[in-house]
Amino acid sequence: MNNTLLDITKDHCPMTFVKTKIALEALEPGGILELRVLKGEPLDNIPRSAKEEGHRILTMEPVEGDVYKILIKKAGK
């Protein structure tokens, strides 16, 4: 199983999910993607879109200021 860290705090929608989707595609099934996102649209939209694609949100928690950590487990295992 592989894990990846992706910081998209400097990106804006829709690029935040485009980059998330590419990172998820690169993972093996069951792999974990750790995201750093800003509060607001990315924090609202990325988990919802990932769930719609069958992935599992493991955690969403504040890191520092408006930055949040999201852990997504890739579907398939």
C-alpha cells in the first residue's frame, strides 16, 4: 500500500479536485492520500467529490490557521 502527501493550499477550484483526482489515480487501491487544503470551497468540495467516486474519507482536521488535513483512502480494497 502506498501513501502520498499533496499540498494544494495554493490552488483554487476546480484545480484542487483535478490534482486530487490525479493523485488518487496514481495510488494503488487501499492507498492513502493525505491532502493539505484551505478552509472553504476545497474543504467542502473535495471530500464530497471523493466520496461520490467511491473513496473513503478517513479524517478531516485543522492543521494550522485555515489549513486542513484530509486523509482519503482510495477505493478498491
